[in-house]
Amino acid sequence: DAGITQSPRHKVTETGTPVTLRCHQTENHRYMYWYRQDPGHGLRLIHYSYGVKDTDKGEVSDGYSVSRSKTEDFLLTLESATSSQTSVYFCAISDTGFPYFGPGTRLTVT
Amino acid sequence: EDKVVQSPLSLVVHEGDTVTLNCSYEVTNFRSLLWYKQEKKAPTFLFMLTSSGIEKKSGRLSSILDKKELFSILNITATQTGDSAVYLCAAIPLLSTSGTYKYIFGTGTRLKVLA
């Protein structure tokens, strides 16, 4: 399996609190992605990165920000969590082909 | 707008049956198509299809791409309970100006195989 980890794996937080999810890779892949997965919607792209400090928005980026200060780490921040952001979040990495997915983070916003 | 549509949404079969899962796409500058299997965890890679008409096989699973009709199928023969999962397909457009591969996923087909 590709070396990709996510932390935390589970989190429960209250509406209005900031939350940061971390994705860490040991594969030195250039591209990193954050997806959310919800029933009936499949995997939807939140943000992606094509290099250190190079990021861009995906299709559902509102309410999320990202940072990539090192090749191996890609952080997803919910500035003020809302109940609609309750979801499973997957990080993925790729180089020139298909993406490998991390184990996912289940986030519940109460 | 680029999109990927999978059908059926869900499917229940008995062990030993053969199933065919469908994936159609409308993607600008299409490059390749991916299939993944997702059990109760992260999606795992099955196939990458780039050329039309060439079947890819792995054990009881096989897949083929039709770039003229813009679809792909995933076949599973002699199904087993371990095949129960959500099967996702994703289209890959040609590289954007940033060089990023932006994968476009369908919503998946949920397959349940009964013993």
C-alpha cells in the first residue's frame, strides 16, 4: 500500500469550532487531494495541490481552506465547522497515474 | 460540465452470478478511466483503461472501455460474498494548465452478493 496516513481518524466537534485534518505521505508524490464522501454524492473534490504552496479549489471548496508547506503534508482546515460538513474525508495522492487513498477521517459536527 | 454516471445504483445478486456494472462519462479532453472497489474503508484501485476495446482482467474481474460510445463496463464472474462493495469509476481529463490530474468520480454502484 502507498504510504499515506490521515489524522485524526475520527473526530466529533461542535458547530462553530475550527478543525484541521492532516494528510501525510511518504511517497514523495507531487499531487495531493482532499475529497469528501457523502451518501448519494460519491467522492467530491474539495481542494487539491500540485506542489508545495501550490493549491487550488475543487468543486465543493466553500468553508474549507488548505495548506501545503512540505511535500509530505497537506492540511485541510474547516474555519468554523457546520453540520453540513459532517462527512468522511479522504486524502489522496498521485504522481502520473491513478490516485491512492488514505484511510479516511470520519468527522461529525454536532 | 464534466460528469460520470454509474448504473445501476445498487444491485443484489447470489453467489455464482455474473454482474455487469456500467460507467458512462462526458468529459472534456478525456484521457483515461479508473475503476475502484470500496469496502468499509478507502477505495482500492482495480483498473486503469486508456485504450478503447482492450480488455483488462484480474482474476474474475474484467473491464473494457469504449471511447466512441463514452462508456466502460466492469464485469465480475462467479461472484462471491467478498465482492460485496461499492464500485466507483472515475474519468481523468487531459492535464490542466497546472499539470494536475483532476479525477471525476461517479457516485458508485453498491453490489451485495448473497450466500
